[in-house]
Amino acid sequence: MASEVNQSERNIADQLRSALVDRISPERFDLWIPAETTWTWTGDVLQLGFPSDFTRQLAMKMLLKDMTAGLVELAGEHTSIDSIVVVPERKAADPPDAASAERPALKIHAADSDARTPEREPFETPGQPERSALSQGVAGGYAQATGGGSGSSSGGQVAPSQPVSNQPTSGQPTGRTGQPRIENLWNKFVRGESNQLAWTTANLVINDPGRLTPVLLHGPSGSGKSCLLEAVAQQLRIVRRMRRVVHMTSEQFTNDFMEGLRGGGLPMFRRKYRDVEAFILDDIQFFVGKKSTLTEVKHTLDNLLRLNKQVVFTANCSLNELSGLGNDLIGRLRGGLVSPLFPLDEATRGGLLSRLLSDAGVEVAEGVVVRLAERAAGDGRVLSGIAKRLMAVASAHDGTLNWDQSWNAVYDLVQATQPIVRIGDIERVVCSVFGLASDSLQSTSKMRSVSQPRMLAMFLARKYTPAAYKEIGEYFGKRRHSTVISAEKTVTGWLSERDDVPCGRGMSVKDALRHVESQLQVG
């Protein structure tokens, strides 16, 4: 009988927790409620056990009204909330810490929900604050939802020093609305030529946190930034045993900051983000135009850099295109390590698609993956959609899917995501990359600073547009078709050379082409 009562109480506590998640969103729940928090329902009292007094005060400050309202809806007005600090068990060799003694419980009655946050003891800042693991936010990027790729290390590449356990550990995030997420995201990340530098950067961050800081990973949508970022956060928590790793989107940071401004909770907000071991922020381009938030980000970054803490940011474009962040923040990022990601190359697309199909249990005929990778855009999310479409088709067919079945199933997805490139688009991007005036490539100038980019533009126009040699020559200053043929052969020769051919602005021909193709969303 007692076991049935205990089970019933646990069910009520779980229902209350789920109701709060639905009420305030999973992102906000993960932000303010630590993973170690215990939920206990006894009689008419909901007791929350927090791992530290800091997290208890922060959660009560930001979520008290929502928790009280949700409790009234589910259990009626004659209920109350207790919040206590559950001190973790210490090893016998550890001396007792007087500061870790249990604080007085904070009791709030649901009937008093109209009142503001009850008065508390003055907020203390101990020399060694207790640290609790923050759970992961909502997964971002294609590989989180779909699995990612083969991350096996090859010769000459450094791997994290410890394997990830298959069992949850203290500090390892677990999902609250489903099964614990314990897959090794790092080993499932598909790396290739398009993301090798970013992967190497992330590996250095994991192996020696704080040495390279700040780090900025930038690239177009679907290149794997968010996936790599979540893998880094997971490895820092599990392999490096970091207990204070903040990983969130820039939108979540902004919303948190605005709530702190409205509620007078800036001291708690700043302690939350400055008393960390690693600060990982996705999509910092969101801050453009938000002056107050940018100022707070800059001061937070300065504080963390002074303490040599690891900072990792991502953006969907390069620093040259993020002038809206202000010279101060951009200057600090330039002083760190900036690593680009490009649209997934064909080999990486094939590896990712093969992994996605394998994880989904979909069998396709030999050569299907290669042909699909040739036709698909360099966006990992597109490949995820292709894999899911093939999974649906495979469920209606027995055996292996052949090429015709596969192509007929995903033709519309592939065609809809193919970028439409015009000669004018190529001209615009090439001029932007080389810092030329918009009409330079159509001029009669034969200066190397103009003629070399013009040849690259002709090469790309021939590669990515259906235009004939004569049409391309006419566009670029009414030149003959033989000039375009010569430019195509010259650029092809440059690309085949072992040594990089310089082409101005500190770039090689290969670098320039990759930058242009990245902005055109091709390649």
C-alpha cells in the first residue's frame, strides 16, 4: 500500500513538472531548472530540491509566478511550494563545509500567488561557489536530429583523451521530456574538406579548454555549426568534467537578459553567465542592432577572457559581414581563433547521407548514395529530409531501393533546393570578395587586380550557369568567346597546381573560389 502511495506521489510530481515545461517552453525550463533538481509531491506540498542556493534563488526569482499558477491549475489553491538546497554527499576524506549547510526552505503558498517574490536572505557570493551542470538547450543543426557521421579519428588527428561513457554521469545532461540523450555527438559528426578546420578547432578546444579563446565558427546554414557546437558542449561536460557549461542560442541569451532587466535580476543574470567554465553561444548575428544586449555580451566576454575561460561562438557569416556587432566585439573575436565552415562538399554529403540511411535502417542499391550526393545541395538539413523521405518510401517496399525508386521519391526535394545562379550573381559576389567596384569586371582594365578576378568569374559562370562562351564574353565587357575559353583553362590549371596561386587580398585562388561558392550556396 505504501509503495502505491509513493508511486502516486511521484506521478503527481512528474505531471507538475511536465505541466511547467508545457507552460513556459522546454528552452526556458532547461535554462532555469538544473538537471539535478528533485521534484517531490507530499500531501499538498511540492518540494523542489536544488543543487545550490544560487540555482534555487535564480529559479524562484524567474519562475515563481509560473510555477504557482501551474500548481493552482493542477492541484487547487490549497497547495504550497517548498524550495530547499539538497547538499550532495561528500566523500569521507572531504572536510565538512560550513557554507554548504542546508539553507532555510522557502515556502510559498499558492493562495498568495498575487504577491511578489518573497523576501530572501541577502544574496551571498562565496569565494568558491557551488557549481551545477546546466542541461543542454534545444538541439540545433542537422546532425543533432539525424545522427551525424563517422567521427573516427584518422592518422595525425588528435581525439579527445577519454571515451564517452554510455551511462549518464554527474554533469551529463539528460532530456526531461523524453529518453536521456547519451549518444556521442562528437563521434557522430561527419567531417570532411568543408569542415576540417572547424573540426580541428573544436578538437583543440576540447583537449585544452581556455587555450584558444574566444573561438568563432562561421558558415552558411546547414554546414554543421550548431551540431559541432553541441558536440563540443557535450564533450566539455563529460570528458573534461566541467560542471558549468552554458550552451544556448543568442535569442535565449537576449530573452534572459530582457527578463533580468524587467525583474531587477541583473546581478543574478550576470553571475549566471560570468561564473562559468565555458560559454557557448549559437548564432551571434542575432545581436545585430541590439545595442544594450551587445554591451552586456561584450562585458560578459571581457570578464570570461580575463579569467581565461573558454568561449565559443557561431555565426552564419564572416566577421567582415558582421559590422553591426560593433568594432569592440569584432575586435575581441579577431583576437581569438576564427574558423570557417563551407557548404558540405560532395564526399561529406555522401558520408552524411550514408550514415543517416544506415541509422534509419534503409537499404539502397550500390551507387544511389553517390548519385544523390552529386545532385543534392551542400546543406545537411536537405540531406536529412532526403533520408527521411527514403525511410518513408522504404517502409512501403520490401528489399533494397533501386535508383529509380530513390530518385522518384526525392526528386522534388533536390530540385527545390538547387540554387539558381546567374552571371550577375557571380559578378556581385566576386566583386565583394575582392573588394572591387561593381562595374570593374566589365571594364577594359587589364590590371592584375581586376583581370584575375574576372577570369575567376568567367570560370564560375561557365561552371554554374548554362550560358555559352559567347554569352559570358559579351557580359564581361563584350569580350570574345576565345577569351572565356582561355580564362577557363587558366583557372583550371591554377587549381591543379600543388602550390597555391596567390590572387590578392592575402588569398589563394582556391581560397577565393571557396569564399565565392560559399556565398553562392553552391559547391
